[in-house]
Amino acid sequence: MYAASLFTDVNQQLGVYQSVATVYPNDWRGHNNVGSILIMQNKVDEALAAFEKADKANPGSALIKTNL
């Protein structure tokens, strides 16, 4: 996750977060960060799917609920 902060290009950050979400599918942070980047790119449907995966991994999180 730290590696994403080393990039200024959101597409590179997205790639890092997608890798995290793939390698650690039960960690909500990767999915949540993927969703956040997708929102910035105006890809709302894809972001919603990522936030739903985050919610499944960490149900009841206020942060995820806000993003949803």
C-alpha cells in the first residue's frame, strides 16, 4: 500500500491498489482505495463494485459506508 504513495500518476496508484486487492482479497483497504481512485476517474459503477468488496471484507465500517 505504501508503494502507491510513491507515484503521482493515479493510474500507477490504481495498479498498486489493484494488486493489493488481488493478493489480499480479504483486506478491505485495497478494495476501498481502488474505489477511491475509480471515483476520481469518474468510473462510478466500477467504484461501487470495489466499495462493495471492501464492505464485504469489513462490514459495518463507517468509512466504507460513506464511500458507498
